[in-house]
Amino acid sequence: MMDLQHSFELNLAQRMKIRELELIKKRQQTLEKLSASERISQSTYEYLKKKLTEETINLEAELKSLLDNMTVVAQELESQMGGLELALANLEMHYATGEIDEQTYENQNKAILLSIDAVKQEVKNIKNSLLETVLESVEKEKKVPTLVKTEEAEPEPQAEEAVPEEPVESSREEPLENIIPTLVSPSEALSEQPIEQ
């Protein structure tokens, strides 16, 4: 049977990588503020920005690898759960046909049921962790500010022109969904693997 400790370690490593990514993003924000306030030189800004970008790319690749490993572990655990359920069915048949005594049946039945429950809980934990990561990613993408296109800038209204009283949608802003690549929705990402209660 797969070592449940391995899945716990993967989950812990995933959380650590997410924290590291959050710290780098805070550093990037601080760097932008320092640059905007001209407290650092442009060359220092560019050097640090490049380093932070490289760190982000590396951490995102490591996190993706961890998530892939967690998916594989969840699939292996589900396979093991199937094996445990077969073992339970065989135990029931052997007991029903009188091949094993009641004490042996009760001991093995209890052990198998405990194993099934532990595996189910671990699969649920992994899936919840994966879902949480996907949801955090989607939520962070929603917080990205709308980008302004400079080439479509409209001229300022002159003082003599009447300004419309109702709000006018600006064509200078483009919605995020047109700028950011489409992400797999969390429900699509885990639809093949429903979370058991």
C-alpha cells in the first residue's frame, strides 16, 4: 500500500511553494513602489525585477510538478482503494462460505475498513488541496488590474463640449478575459475525480 506519509509531504511542499510565491509577489510589489518613488536606480530595478521574475518562473514550474505528482498520488490511492474494496468483498465471501472463523473475519474486516477510510480521507485531502490551489490561482487572476491600451487613447473633451450625464463605457480598457489566457475552470480540472464526503 502506498505510504500516506508521501502524500502528506507533497501537500506540505505544495503549501510551502505557494507561500514562497506569495513572498516573491510581495517583493515584486515593493520593488515597483521603490522604482516609482525613484528610491532605486533603473539598472538596480531591472536587475532585481529580472531575478524575481526568474524565481517566479522556477517556483511556478516546481509547483506545477508538485501538483502533477499529487494528482498521480491521488490516482494511485484510488486504485489502492479499489484493491481494498476487492479484499473486503473476498473476505465477505470467505466468511459467508465458512472458510474463515468469526474472529478472523472481524479482525480483517476492521483492518480493511480502517484502511479504506484512511485512503478515502487522504484522497479527499489531496483533491481539496488541488482544488484550493486552482481556486487561488483563478482568484488571483481576477485581481489583475484591467490594462489600458495607449494606442486607442481618446482626446480629452474640451471645456465648451457638453459632457454626457450618463456614464460612457471607455473603449480604452479591455476586459481581462481578452488579455489573460483562459484557465481551466476548477470544476473542469477536477470533474473526473469527484470529492467523496
